[in-house]
Amino acid sequence: MRAQRIAAVLSLTALTASVAGATFAQDAAAPAPAQEATPAAAAAPAQAATGEFTDAELKSYGAALPRVRAVSQALNGGQPTPEQTAELQAAVAATGLATERFNAIAQAAANDPVLQARIAVAAAPASAAGSVGASVTEDELSKFAAANQRLGAIAQSLNGAQPSPEQATEMQGIVAASGLEVERFNAIGQAVSQDEGLRARIALAQARSQGAAPAPAPAPAQ
């Protein structure tokens, strides 16, 4: 039985990067490209508080990012051509957000991991109806995220190596103390790799609890 438990703990290292997509989405969610498209918008209103942005606004903002990012990267710090300016303005206009509002979100997200995570959640597809991800409550997310933060730190320190008996015991203890049944913790951990929406929600829960970019979510442990 102990060998089985240790084997399960070892699987933590196999999916250490399973939530990396959510983290990358956050990194990409924070540019302020609309200012490049419309110089007059440089005088956008003061940065709004995170809570002032609705989920609908963040979803619209996230939908524009691929077009905006493509043009912004091509600029490489230079001034946009009239064509590029028109493309950026069209991308922002398609969101239905005023340019000033778009810029306010971009400015706020630049230094706000929680807002970045909210944008990633808004942009991610919802978990399929009837799936584990769809059934996970906010309380379960918080508990899983807190345990995951600790497990991730241990898994990263292993760097692919097998945990010592002490480390394996510590990992098992973290799961046991998470407030989730081991089976439920495992179910959530297994669903993470296939559920983008769940990954984004876990990343948001971790950002809210830590105030920093979330750590990767591990595979299930027993």
C-alpha cells in the first residue's frame, strides 16, 4: 500500500506543467496595445480597481488580444503605420468596449495577477456539463489551489527525481490536510490536464490566495 501511495505521489512530477497554459494566458493578458493604436488614448482615465471590471468586459477584452498582440509584436517598439493603427482600432472596436475602457483594463492588468487570471478565466471555454470541472465549487477550488501551491513547490524541487520517504509523507499530509477527500482531490487533479476552464479557475484561485502568478497544478496524489 505504501508503495502505491508513493507511486501516486511520484506522478505529481509528471504533470507539473499541466496548468502552464493558464499561466501563459495570464502573461499574455496584460499588454496595453490600444494606446499604440490611438495616441490620444494615452491620457486614459486613472487605472480602475480590479473589481470594477465585469466578467463580460474581460471576456470582450480577451477576445481582442490575439489581433492586438499580432500587430503590437510587429511594431517592436516602433510607431504603427496607418494600416496597423486601423487594425488595432478595429480590434478594439470589435470588442464593444470604448477605447478608454479597453486601455483601463490593459493598464490595470499589467501589474495585477488576479486581473490577469480573471481575463484567462473569461477567455477559457467553460467546463463541459456533467464534468468534474463543472462540478468543482469555489470552496473546493480554494482548497485544491492552496494544497497545490505547496505540492508544486516540492515537485519542482525534485526536478524529476523520486521523493524521499519524508517528502512522500509530506506530500500525502498536504493532500490529507487540504480539506478535500483524497478521491475528490485526485479527481480534480486528473481533470486539470484536459480542462482548460478548470485550469484557469485554479490559476485564479491561486492568484487570489497568493497575490502572485500561480504555480503549476500537479497530478493527483494518494
